Amino acid sequence: MPDKQLILTADDFGRSAAVNEAVARWHRAGALTQASLMVNEPHAAAAVEIARRNPGLRIGLHLTLCDGLASNGAAMPRSPVWSGLRYAFSPAARAWLGLEIASQFQRFRDLGLPATYWDGHAHLHLHPVVFSIALPLAVRHGFKFTRLVREPGPAALLARIFRRLSEFSAPQLQASGIGFADRVFGLRKTGRMDAAEFERAFAHARGGVTEIYFHPGAEEALPDPGWVAARLR
């Protein structure tokens, strides 16, 4: 692996036609490395076609366990906090969770996509119950990379929570041969990424692996992809 690597990730690929079109546009501009696919959403099949036309765009599994559609087409609760509490304390919810996570991993492979990386919508893949189910499945399917949420800078409550969850998960990932970035940007201004936040991330990308995630097609403040691409050269 090079001394310095910068990964730019689009989340929520497949959620809407607008997101799909924006992902394709950002990739063509040279400002996008990979896109995380929500396999149960209505535009997932169209997203896969975009990926096939753009073989340089790496596709990962965006494990969706709230604010999306389940494998049977039912709507999930929108709140990640409420969903996380259910998974922690409800045996019935945990039984469903095991089936749903397995279904999404299998659906990703059934779409003909190679096992690359996985992450989670609202970062629920770092929930201890979710993580304990997802990690063995990821290993079994041959996935090699995931996202830990460890953003440099002052840590608000949410950032501290995800940092602790990431610290809990890291040794298990290392023992399983799963890689992760040294630092990840996108949490502090999630859903409202702008040029200043990209500049902050670029400034911290001095060594190791840095990931910046954002939501093309769903964030009004994003800079032009050409502006981002120019700073990657």
C-alpha cells in the first residue's frame, strides 16, 4: 500500500435516480473512488448498470438497517437511535437482524459484484450486535475492507461514541484480516459537506489511508466535482 492514499466514497448509491446520476458524474470527473450500494433500494439495479459502465468505480455494500427498505420490501424505522436500541434489547429484533444482514450480503453477491468493502447506513455496522453478525459474514464472502469512524479534530458526543465503537471493532477486524482507513471524514458535517470540509480533510491526508465520505445527489453544499478532482492531482 502506498505511503499516502485518499479514498473518496459516495454513500447511498441506488437510493434514487438523482443519487445515481450524481455518482456517475462525480466519478467521470475523477472526484470519486468508490460508491456504497444500498442493495434493497428501488434504484439499486440501475446503480449496478452504472457500475458496469464504469469499471474503475469500486462498489461496496452499504449495509442498511434503518431508514431504508428491508429485503422483503418493508420500510425500516427511520431513526438509527431507535433501531440501535431495538437491536440491543429485543430478541425478536436480533433474530430478524441476523436474517436481514445475511440477505443483504448475499444480494450484493447475487448482483454480480465482487466482494470489496462494506460499511453501514448511519454507521450502524459499528453497533456491537450488528458488528458481531456482519463480521463473520463479511469474512465468509471475502470482503477485505470496512469503515471505522475516527475523524480527527474536536469530538462531539456522536463522534466520541463512534470512536469508542471503532476502538472496540478494530482488533477484531485486524484479527480477521480486514483493513480500514486511518482516518475518516464526513461525520462532523454529514449531509452538508462543503468545500471547507473537503479542504480540512485534504490537509489531514498526510500519510496512511484517509477516507472522505459524502452524499452526491443529496447534499446541496457539495462543491463542484471538478474542484475536488483538481485537488486530488
